[in-house]
Amino acid sequence: MKNIVVFITGCITLWFLTSCLGSDNSDTYVIRDAQIASFTLQNDSVAGLSKVVFTIDQLNGRIFNLDSMPFGTKLENAVCTLEYVIGVAGTQVMQEATGDTIWWNGTDSLNFSKPVKFVTTAYDLITTKTYIAQVNIHQVQPDTMIWEKYAGRLTGQAVDEQAVTICPYDGQEAYFLYVKPAAPDKGYELYFSPVTDARTWTALPLAGLPSSDMRISQFTEYESIYYMPSSAGALYKSGNGRDWELVQNAPVVRSLLGAVDKGVRQSSALAVVAERDGALLFAAMDKDGQWRYGEAVPAGFPLSGFGHIRYHSMYYEYLMVVAGLNAGLQPTNHAWATANATEWVLLTNSDLEFFEKKEGVMLTRYDDKFYLIGGINAAGEASKEIHYSIDNGVSWAPIDSMVVLPEEYKARGYASVHVDKDNYMLIFGGKTGKQAQPLDELWRGRINRLGFKK
């Protein structure tokens, strides 16, 4: 009743003002303006609400916040403050959450758990404008990672080895899946799927590789050329990932560690562990195919089953390897890095164990962190643990419980991991044990907030 009295009193006053103003066109335009100029909300129990910026779409009559409020925010009771372009005779409010329609006095709190309609009436008592105000609130927990089995069949055949990398093909980026079929009479095969798909795989011709004993998990791109070693110490290269040839004048390569990108203060390099005169040495090949040798490989340095990644830090480009099997075929749990491929430093404290010793780990960058996933320990037990590092591999910690892999995901090692442009992490295949055959499946996950529209 009080709201109605206020509105009627305002109308009488405005009728008087309107009569005094006369019929001048400029004055008539002013009194017909019913637009809302600004919109704010406040509730002492909702942190940051008063600082939320609301956009007013005058054309479509919408009021909303572009940056959604945190998941779980409750707005059954909020004080709304409106400012008008010139002032209005009255404002009618319809609250969807309560079903109430009232002449609003401008001070009573409103329920914004659902959209609220504002109908403003101009001084001429004829012109009205309708707005729908909606407070956008995240409907999912932003830091939760949602996982799904994205594909339950890749090649549809039993294989002994499997690795997935990314190569350009047919004018687009594609996942290349290298497999060694379990059938003894078959050599390596290659399948591809566009990175926009990853569910449908098509066979491609593959030439130039031996029929067995390739270390396909050590596939490395360097200066737009692809490299892959064999267990016999040979090094192969390809310009397209399909046609391969032996690298001439290469040393005996016992492990292909990865590549160091070119930086403003350094040259690029392909990093390997080479055997020379019965000793294992770090070695590097430059973009012209010239080799140089470095330090002797420490006893604890991994030669296989490691995760490797390139990264930038403090004006330099680096290559890091984590975990894996050393020359004595013992699993390790440390991180090493290099900026020139011939000199490596131990990043982690040798007296600390941030995670168990294991091989077949996955290493990737995700959410501005390094993620170390899965692996197989010395007892042959597979893991689905995730550890992360925010200091470029110096220290590691277990990931938050909201990101862990789901119960139905089988623990595994020797899987391939990639992150796509939509911030999905994809885990291809993997083995549940050292002697197990690779799984023919693909898992995909994303932290909710990394999928929010900006």
C-alpha cells in the first residue's frame, strides 16, 4: 500500500511539472526518457557483490554481469540501486523467484536468485521501458576437472606399442597414432585423426622404419623435422611423419631426450644420450646436422620411460625430463633440465622424494603448471596419481582432489598426453602394467573454469 501511495503522489507531482514545462520539444524529449543508467547490487553477506560490474543493453532491455559470480553464490536477498538517465515517475518490479509484482520504492531488497523484471515509467506517465535483470552465477565448481571416456576404440586392434603425437596433415593439425600390432608378422602402422575429432582414425602409409624395435614414445619434433630412435642405436628422421630415413653420420643414440627451442640467447638443439667409446655422453645436434658432445651421463639419469617437455623461463628455453628408467633399468623420481642439450642439471633435491620412483609417466603443461601423470613403479604397479609443479620442476605436490582421475579410469603408464586449443587434456592409450598391452581408448578432461567464455 505504501508503494502505491508513493507512486500516486509522484504521478501528481510530475503532472504538475509536465504542465509547467509546456510543449517545448527539448523538454518533451527529457520527460519521455525512462532509461536506467546504472545498476548495482549489495549484500553484506555476499563478498564482492557491490563490485560486480553490470552491463546495460539498452537496445534489448537486458541487465547482466559479463563475469559470472562464484559457484554457489546465493542472492535471495540483495539491495538494488538504480540510477536513471533523468529520473522516472515510478518503477514496477516483477520477481520471478517469488512471483510478486510490486511498485518498487527503490530501497526494498529483491530476490535475484532468478531474473527480475523492471518496468520504468517516464515523467510523461505514458512512456515505459522494460528491463530483465539477471545475475550470472557459475553453475559448476570452477576448479573441478570433469573427465570422460571420450573414445572407446582407436584402431580396434591389439597392439604391443602405441604413441600419439601431433603433425600437420592435409592442411590441418592432426593426431598421428603410431602402433606396433600384436600380430608378429606386422610392422609399425600409422593412423591419423584431425585434432578437432580424435574419435575417428584413418590409416596412412608409413615407410622407411624398421619392422620392430623403434622407441616410438621418444618421437621428437626439431626444427620442423621429426626424429625417432631405434633400440639398436640408429636415429631416423622424417619431414612429414610418414616417410622416414636413416640419419647419416649420427652417433649411436641410446636415448632421444627431446629438443631445446631456439631462444634470444641460445641456439636450438636436438638432445640425445649417445654411446661413444663405451661411455654414455650427452650429445646435441644443431639445425645443420652437426654434432657436439658434452658431459658424461650421471648414473641416476633416465634413459627411457621418462616424461619430457620444453619450456621457457627467465629469457632461456629449456628441456626437462622427469622420472623414467636409468641405465641400470631402475626407476627414478627426479627432474633434470638443460638449456644446451649437453649440460644437464638436477632440478629436484636428491634427498627429497616428491613422488615414487616410476617409469612410463606423462608430462604436460596445463593450467599454468606442469602435470606429471601416472606411471608404473618398481613393483610393476600402475598409478593414476597426478602431481604438479609451479616452479618449473624444482618441487612437486599431489594435485587437488577436484582434479583427480575418476574411479573408472584404469591406472596406467606409457600413455600419450596432449592439451588441445579448448583446454581439454587428452590421454591416449597407456598400459595397466609393464607387460600389458596398450589400452585402445581415449580419455578427455577439462577444469571447468578453463572452459568458461571470456
